[in-house]
Amino acid sequence: MKTVFKNIFTGLMLAGTFVMVNGQFLAASDTSEASVRKYNNIINGNKEIVEFIEHSLVEKGVPKHLRNLALIESNFNRNITSGAGAVGMWQFMTAHANQYGLTEQERTDVYKSTKTAAISLANLYKKYGDWITVVAAYNCGEGNIAKAMQAAGSTQYHVFSQYLPGETINHVKKYLNACYATGELESVLNNYNSSRLNKVFFTEDGGNRNSEAPLQETEINAGFSLDVIARELNVQLNEILAWNPGIVEELQKKGESPLYLPTDLMPDFLLKKNKILFRSIKEGGKVQQ
């Protein structure tokens, strides 16, 4: 099982046991026959669960290869508990589970935990736009991803990964190993490749952002002032409104709304979110002046 891909835009190359992007070390893959056989034996031994997982993922627009996340998290064992307190087949921490309305006890429920994982993964993809970053975020949390992106000045995994915990880097490598074993690694890397090209072609130089730039999503409530958000991110209010048509009405009617920002601005917003909320409340919580 040896495959070589080349792309003149990204310098992406997989050659047997390693993956390089623009000369950066992305993943060390165990492509031995023993490793491939081990992963496939686990999948074949859990066919009913795997079929249910794949069906649930596809329902939410998540590709089937994300079944490999449950494979590396737990070997599809719903009764497993990690040393850090993550529970179940999808290894949900309590806070992550509660975020999606999953109780502590339901973390071991194959049906409910899988449905929750599918929603969580779909939401992460809306935010990051590539599955490698999604796997990293699932492991270490969105806050750590935001800090790493900010430190690296980049939203590309092969650049900001040096600022992630070693456990997360190894987790991504393990995921790519599993995808190699299931014959899906090329699909994962093509997705990453496409995501990088989108960021290159749809983001202009010199600080002028294309209105079609890829956007990431987070949530805000009516306590946030759009004026303060714009000021803290050093953009114009009309840019915020252009990226978020109808947000003023949404905040006024429902008290909360998704907030869409370009990929290069989202890490800065997440790092400053508490500060922005504090200043918004201090200034009266106005969503628009």
C-alpha cells in the first residue's frame, strides 16, 4: 500500500510512511500490514455498530471516514473511560456532552452518543472547513485550536499544529493511520488540500477581505454589541453586517444568533470573547448604533 500524490499548489505528498505539506511534517503514518490488519479487524468485528455510525454521520453530512474517530477513541467500546474522565464510544467529556444536551449517563448510550457526535462534528466542520482540524478540535477543544491559530498566525493545521498539545498531534496521526488502513486517507488529504486552496484564493492580501471569503460560525447573545465586536477586531461594522445579514433582527427577536466571521478573524474573536462581552455590557449591550 504505497501511494504518491503531488499538487503544485500545496506540495502535498504522501509517500508510504509520511505526509508532508509545504515541507512541514504533518503526520507519521504506521502503514505496516499489522497495523492495517488490526484496524480492519476491529471494524469487521463491529459491523452493526459501524453501519449505524456511518448512517448517522451521513445523515448530518459527515463523511463515513469519521467512523474512524470512534475507532481510535474507543475501538467502538461504549463502556470505556479514559484517565481524563472521557466516557463512551465517542469519549465525551462531561462539558462537551452537556453542550449538546447529552447527560453523563447517556455518554455510554451508542444511539444517543453517536447522534450527538455527528452533530458536533458537523458543527466543527462549519467552523474549520477541513476534517484534519476537526479531529484536532474534537480532541483538545476549540479554545486550544484558537490559541494555536493565533500563535501561528495561520488557520492551516500543518502550520499551527506545532502549538497544539502533543497528545492532540498524536491523535491526528493516529486518525490518519486509521484512514490509511481503511483506504480513505487520500479523501482526507484531498479535503485538506481543497480547504487550503479556498483560503488562498478567497482571501485577498493587504487586509482587504473578499466578501466570499470562507466563514466560520460561533454563537453570541444579545449582550454582545456589534460595534464593540467590530472595534476589537479592527473591521468596519458594515463588514460584520455583510457577513451576518439579519443578525440584528435575530438578536432582538431571539436574544441569540450565530455569528459568522472570516477564518482569519475567528481565533481573535474567540480569544477576546469575554473581553468583548464585558465591554459590550458596559456600553449598554447595543447591537447597533
